[in-house]
Amino acid sequence: MKDLGTIRKEISEIDAEMAKLFERRMNACRDVAEYKREHALPILDAAREAEILAKGADRIEEPSLREYYAQFMKDVMKNSRAYQTRLLEGMKVVYSGVEGAFGHIAAKKAFPQAQIEACADFGAAYRGVEEGLYDCAVLPIENSYAGDVGDVMDLMFSGSLYVNQVVEIDVNHNLLAKPGVSLDKIRRVVSHPQALEQCAEFIRANGWETLSYSNTAMAAKYVAEQDDETVAAIASTETAEVFGLEVLSRNVHSARNNTTRFVVLSRAQSLPAPTDRTGREHFMLMFTTKNEAGALVQPLNILGAHNFNMRNLRSRPMKELIWNYYFFVEAEGNISTQSGQDMLHELSAVCAQIKLVGTYR
């Protein structure tokens, strides 16, 4: 049996080697953080961490040690995320609207440690990323109740940015008023037109007048600045906190499944590895067709022939060409596989224009 001094010396030597490997691993994490900044990707990749843990357990020959190694790797990855978070705290993310708006909520959800800034409109936010003023933009693309956000789709079609992440935000509308105001004093409600429409039953039931505003957060700001107890806003609870308002009634919208999808747009394209098979890979394509019979059927058949499940097909008018349209397709599958690359090649032969807008999980 080894004496304690010899054992401790051996442990010290092992610790010295582990320290070198730890530093090497954290330097690699720094490179990962830089890649994620450039491609506007989230710090946590749960699927990747699960894969590391699964492979790690197979490396341990002694079965009784596997659970300890799994815990060890969980701690290592937790430290890696913390280090990446510190490195990415200076990341600049832009959204359209004001603090408390759903765009702000989505940006904070996607990048909780980043510097979040607001732009007056979608175009300013998009161009700000193109010009290098921001690392990425978080913009709405679709609402489950109101449909597409056409202005953002047009920017995606004509601009140079790529989608690398999709964030979903549940839209919960609440009636907000100044502190101390009771419900029976309200006579007029202010909010974005879509929010007013989504809460129309509640508003009609109370017999209130409505006033449209540019967005829900600005409506709340308007109410907070008025010396008028008869006016209330419809917005989120986060907005109430920002502008010092109280929630008089919660969830006043009619549709209970109201969700807005936001895309994270950056200058760099992030593609999955050809071997990725998580089942969560998705991609977005935009294309125009040739002016001939059956022009739209051809690209759709090509998608189907390569076994990509199409989740979404939309059309939008091209502003520079009257009565001409571009098409937006969202599909499940890994575009980096050989089948995906073959599909893109075939599509380029039948489409007048084609653009791989982005990929996400």
C-alpha cells in the first residue's frame, strides 16, 4: 500500500495536469463565446451539453465512478457558461420600440447579460446591425393572432443579415392605470391597434373608448404621464413595472394562445454540422419564381423530394416590381446535409432568386 505522502504527491501532479487542461478548455470556451457573439447564438446549448455528458460517461471504465464524472462535467460546463456570460456582457443587442415592449422582453430573454438598446423602427434596427453598430437585432416576424410582420420579412428578403435563433414570447395583455385608480373610473383605453383588437370583447363589455398608439409600451408611458385617472393602457406586466403603473385586470385578451415569434439577426451565418441529427434543426428560405406556368410547384416538389417537412409557406409582394411576389419557406431538417445541399442546387436551377435566410434550433 502506498503511504499518504506518496498518494498526495500523485494527486498534486494530477491536479497540475488538470489545471493546464482546465486553462486550455476555458481558452476554447473563449473562442466559443466569440463565435456565439458573431453569430448571435445563445450561451446555453442544452442538446450539446447532453451530448457531452452522454459521451463522457462512456469514457469512464469504472461504473461506480460514472455518476461522479457526470457531476464533475456538469460543474465544468456551468463554469464555462459563466465565463462565456462574462465575455458576452458587452454584446450590443438592438430591438424596435421602447423599454417594456415585447421586443425588449424578447431581447432580454435571448441575451439576458447583453447591452440592450432600442431603435425607433425595424429598419433602423436592421441597418444598425448591417453597419456594425450592434451585434444583432431581435425583431418580430409573426404573431399567432395577427399573422406576419411584413416589414421585417421585407428587410430579411432585401438585406444581408441571417437568422440564427428564434425566440417565442407569450403575449399577455393587461389593463394598466396609474396607482390608486379604480376600474370604475376608466373611460378610455390606449394601446397598439392589434392589442386593442385582441382585447375588443373586454373593451366593449365595459363600454370604453379607444385610442391607438404606436406600441403598447408607448401607450403605457402616455398613461403614466397624463394627469387623467380616466385613461388606461393595455400592455404587459413588465411594462407596468417600467412606468410605475398598476395592473387593474390581467389577461384581458380574447385569444388565449397568443404568441409572437422573434428572429435574432446577425451579420454572420451559422450552419449546423452535416452530422447534426437532433431533430430540432430548421431553416428559412426566400425565393422568387420564374414567370411561367407551374413555377411555384417546382420548388415545393423539390423540397418534398428531399424529405424536408415544410412548416410555413408565405408570399409577399415585391415593392420594386408590381404584381410580383417573393416566397418565404420555413422547414424542418438539416440544410447542411448532402441532401440539403443537393436541394439548394436544384432550387437554384428553377428559382429566379434564392436566399438561405438562416437556420435555427
